[in-house]
Amino acid sequence: MMKKVVFKGVIVLGLGIMLGSLSLPVFGQTNQTNTHPLAIFPESASVTQHEITLDGKIVSYKATTGFLPCYNEKGEKTARMFYTAYTKAPDEKTSTRPLTIAFNGGPGSSSLYLHMAAFGPKVVPLGNGIDLTRPPYRVVDNKNTLLDITDLVFVDPVGTGFSETIQQDDEKLFWGVEEDIDSMAEFIRLYLTRYERWESPLFIAGESYGGTRAAGLSAHLQDMGIYPTGIILISPALSFTTLIDVPGNDIPYIHNVSAMAAAAWYQQKIDILYRETNLDDLLQEVRSWSEEEYAKALWQGNALSQAKYAEVARQLAAYTGLSEELIRAHNLRVPMYRFLGELLEKERRSISFYDGRVTAHSIGSNEYSFQDDPIVINVTGPLVTTFNSYLEQNLRFSTDRKYIPINLTIEGRWDWASGMPEGDMGYPETFTSLGRALRKADFLQVFLAIGLFDMACVHDATIYEIQRMDIPPEALGRITITLYSAGHMLYTDPVSHHKLKENLANFYGDALK
């Protein structure tokens, strides 16, 4: 019998991880209520026609906004999943045109972020991606949309956006690692059937915990007879072994050093010796030291000599900008949350968990406060405000119901055990599923986009997981890893957003050869 395990404080990965007890007004808890009649949704999908100019060419497209049902084994409807699909038109080859299913993560996040800030035909301008832009907010044509390459479907997992269970008690059927993969796979199967897209090359794009889902879907879909052509992982969480920096697990501390060094370098808190160093050169040095010197020191534990202990503490302080006293107080293992709150403590500022370049005013605590994270505030507010208007005015989808960008109720109810390799032992992961999919289909291509200033899903941890997948050496040639000078939501950085589009255009081109 599998044991339900809840990792407190390790979610929401739709924007990264560890949103904790965030409770802003724009964040709903559930679409359900037992005391009042529910406002209704439109019974049929809304279909609208649009145009966008890309590279000097007018691209006509159709937007379809609505729901697809989920059924149990008895054929009973258990949930409705909300989606927005964009299909290039007119095109006689729609049935064989590439199709990309995209979602964010959480678990508990809607697809709002990839939809309205990354890949959709319309985006909300977010300025430099660091500071909160002033209202009024609006949508504009997205020059970096993927619509000229692939048709797009943005889908909200059950419990997010407008997606919901029919009966509240049925949430357990969807809120778990494998349960979530099952329901998303069923959505994909039904979408391919309803819209006659079985012949289309299929791509799956997931961000953060959405990367967990996408990696899991790669093999799950194959088991259903659906073979994806490509998997796109943006700031992915592939294994929680490398993300949870708790006593007894030294792996995250080793990988976190390079991300800490990048943030310290940007904030000019790194040792003066490294402040003028090229970032790429710096990270190469830090990575080498972490893997060779730091890892050995941690693994020796109490057997480490006092001289070596002092040497490691000094070097760790130099790279991270933290004091040797703090590093010693944590026995050479400083948690990420402490780094975020401590580095700029004298300036009464804390660093964003999602972007080491971004800071916010601190109320004096030297520990990072997730509910005050500037990236959450700077991005979610403008997107939610604009999306509600966009739905009604552009997509002609109108409802009194509240769109839920992040559902915090899911945090405490998620079944992590179903994603553990031994059922109820170890840490949740899906990189083994991705490896199995790569072994099975020698045409499957994988694209990873990683931000150097991402403090949530740090770049070294992701590369570590990819490099230790059980795949033949030649399969590595089908994996593209790209690094960006940005944070977790790397597409909010204008330069990185443009680069991401260029890199993905090349990826799709190679995958479709």
C-alpha cells in the first residue's frame, strides 16, 4: 500500500517552488462552493478569428476556448479541463501541422504564464521583467510566439484556471504525481480525437513542475500509443532529490553554489576577486570547485579536518558573499532560503527565489519571505488582470467564475508518493520516465531552457539529472540544453525571450526533419 507523503514548503512549482502560505487576493482556493449555486460556464467552446504579423507576414489563426471532459472507467464525467487552442488558418495541412500542448506547473499553477507571457500570440508587456510595470495593463502581439511554427494548446490542470472536478471529493483522482500525468494524458488523447490531430507531430512543453509532468508524459503517452516528437522543458524540476536542501541530503547544497554565486556576482556581493570576472568563466570555476572540493568535504562529514573545514568555509564565503560565521553556523550547508534573505540583509532587501537579480524590500528578517517575492507580485498581477479582459474582449469567452492562476489548496493535498520510484521511498522524480521514452523512440528530441539566475530549479541540478539518465550515449545528441542570463521565468526577460524563440525554432526544425 502506497503511503501519501506531503513535502511541506516544496511547492508551488508553476513559478518555481516553495510559495508557502502566499495568499494574495488574486490567488483563489477553489472553484467549488457548497453554500451557493455556482456561476455557470458557457456550454460550447468559443471560436474566434484573428491575425498577427510575424516577420512581415500576416498569419491568420483561429482561437478556440472551452473545456474537454475527464471520465472515469465507468464513463462518468469527473472533471472539466479548460484550454485555449490557437490553430494557424487557412491551412489545408492542419491535421499534420505540429501541435504543442503547453502548461505550467505548481502543482497548482494554471497555464497563464506560458500562455500570456511566453508562447501565445498575445502577451502582456512586462517591461524589463524585473520591475513591476504600471497599469493599465494590455495585450499586444507577441513577436516571439510559436504560432508560426506550431499550433498551440494551453491547458489548465484540474483545480487551476477554470478547470475543476464535478464532485469535490474527486480531487484525489487528479492531485498526485501519477494522477496528474494520467489526467493530462487523457486530455491530450481526447483533444487529438475531437480535433482530428492524430497525424500531427506532437510536442509537449512544461515549465517548472510542468517539466515534471512533461517528462512523465513522455513515456506515459508512448504506453498509450501516442509518440511525442519533442519534449520542451523550461526551468524543469526533474527530481526532487536535487531540490530539497534538508539535513541528510547533501546533493542540493552542491548544486546550489553556482546559482548563489551568480546572484552574488550580479548583486556585487561576491568576493572582490570575482566581481569583474566573466559570468560564464566564474560559473565554470564554481562548478568545478563544488564538484571536486565542496562535495568531498560534505561527504567526509565529521571526519573532515579542521584545516580543510576552514578552507572550504572561506571559499564558500568568497563565492556566495555570505559570512564565514553564517556558513560555519550551518555546518557548511546554507539553505537557499537563508541565502536569499541574508545576502542583502544590511540593505534590508531580500532576493527573489525565482530570479537572483531581483530584490524586494525586507521587513528586517534575515530569512526570505516567499509571500513577498517580487517576481510573484510583478508577473502574476498584470497577467491576471489582463487575461480576464482578454478572455471576454478578444476570445469572446464570458463567465462570472473566477480564474484561478495558482490554487494553494493543492499544496497540502498532493500525493507525492505516486511519483516516487519505489512507491513510498525516496524522492519524487520523472527523469527516469524521460530516459525510458528516449530509449524507446530514437526520433524523440528534448529541449531544455535553464536560467542562470534561477534559484528554484538551479541549472547545475537540472544538468546533473540529465547527465545521469539511463540512456545510450548517442541519445545525448537528441538533447539540447540552453542557458539564459535570466531567472526561473526566463521569458519575462526580453533578451532571453527572443533568444528562446530562436532556439526553439531551430529545435522544431531539427525535430521535424
